[in-house]
Amino acid sequence: MSPHPNPPDAGRPFAGLTALVTGGASGIGLATATLLSERGARVACLDLNPEVPEPLLGLAADVTDDASVRRAVSAAAEALGGVDILVNNAGIGAAGTIEDNPDEEWHRVLDVNLLGVVRVTRAALPWLRRSSAAAIVNTCSVAATTGLPDRALYSATKGALLALTRATAADLLPQGIRVNCVNPGTVDTPWVGRLLAAADDPAAERAALEARQPTGRLVAAVEVAEAIAQLAGPGAGAVTGTALPVDGGMHSLRLRTP
Ligand code: NAD
């Protein structure tokens, strides 16, 4: 938590630090794990899919299963030698208005997108408390602040995660742990690839998603990874309880899908 005006190794600001990234086998999580590793961190990816490229450590974990989370977090902390940075990134989507999903679907998506973050954070806290550079970054969404049409359930899960981020930042500040989140717009990941593949006209759907962002293009996964790394790193020692939009201007310029 102390300021680092002159980090010892500017090219590898995460040298000597360890990181856990949930949902680290794909998309934003894989890009983040890779970037943190390239910048010096020892990184474990906790995912349903444990297959990740070296030198990342892949561990099978389901964030909806508390025992699985506790096992994987302990195994990661022991293998890496602690936990300094936690990136809560695992998440799933859900289409529909408030009328379209039964209660079971609300519970299923909340279980991953909100309670998954609660479970992993609880399991990692004993290690984070021992770190002098402890930081948590949650992957939230622009949906948390704007709400997205035909995404009532998904938007609600991310809105709750934004509030959880701020409340947890207040609770953990006295313990020297910073908590922030990123709010991506539409990011070019396998998730969006699946969405496009299922569309009647994938090219038209992609064009519509691109047009929704004032920059006129999808966000690259590595651009979200850069924002996460910034919030997680020693240079952000004075930043906590914030939400950083990485959305091509969707939130700040107040544009919405018609
Ligand atoms: P992705 O589908 O490419 O990757 C998600 C990863 O999470 C996968 O590897 C998957 O196996 C893992 N995962 C899913 N459920 C899990 C569970 N129960 N336990 C453990 N791991 C699980 O998705 P992405 O686009 O990289 O999205 C990552 C995060 O970014 C999500 O939280 C998503 O809500 C958020 N986000 C994505 C976009 C976007 O446009 N892609 C925009 C805003 C926010």
C-alpha cells in the first residue's frame, strides 16, 4: 500500500508477486494471466478448464463449488508461494428481459457471476492479508452502470458485483488490500465468438456490436488485461473502490443500444 514512485524494475513490475486469475483459460482471463506473467508474476489460472500454456499454472476449479474453490486456491497459493493479486474474472452470460428467465436461471447465473467472486475472495483472503502488495480486481461490465437491453439478468449480476467491489474495498482497506473492478464493453473473446456464431447473420450482429461502441470497434482482450494489470499493480497504490470502464466510450459518452 506504500507508494512506489520508482519501481525497481519498470518492465517487470510484478516480479516477485503472485496472482490468481479465475476464468484464466480463455478470453480476458487468459490475456490477463499472460500479461501478468510476462511482467514478472507467478500466475495460476483457476478455471473449469485447467489447460493453459506454460509458464501459467492451470488448476481445475468451479467457482460455484466452495470445496473446489478452497482446494484450488490453497493448491495455487502453496505452489506459487502466496497470493498477492486476485483477479475475479470467471463469468457467464444470459440473454433476455426480466420476463424471459425462470428463477432457476437467475440462481445459476448469480451463482457464477456474484457468489463465485464471494467464494474465491473468501478463500484467498488469508493469503492476501499476508501480502504487502495485495490487490483484487473484479471483471465487471459496462452492463453494471448502463444496463444493457435484453440482458436484465446479466446486468443485475454485474451491478451487484460493482456494489460488492465498492463495499469490499471499504472493508478491506484497513487490512491493506485494495479492491477495484474493470467494466469492459464488448470484448473480442471466444464468448463473443460463440454469440456471433449463434446469430442469424453473424456479420450483421458483429457490425451492430461494433457500432454500439463509440470507437466503432470491439475491445481487444489485451486492452482489458492492461487495465486490470494497471489496477492490480504497484503504481495504483492510491486507487481503491473504483470501476474503470474499458468500453470504447460506451459509459462515459452515455451511448446506448437503441
Ligand atoms: P470466455 O467465455 O472467453 O472465458 C470465460 C472463462 O471462464 C472460461 O475459460 C470458462 O471456462 C470460465 N468459467 C466459466 N464458468 C466458470 C466456473 N463456474 N468456474 C470456473 N471457471 C468458469 O469469456 P470472456 O469474454 O473472457 O469473459 C470473462 C469475463 O469478462 C466474464 O466475467 C464476463 O462477464 C466479462 N465480460 C466480458 C465481456 C465480453 O464482451 N466478452 C464484456 C464485459 C464483461
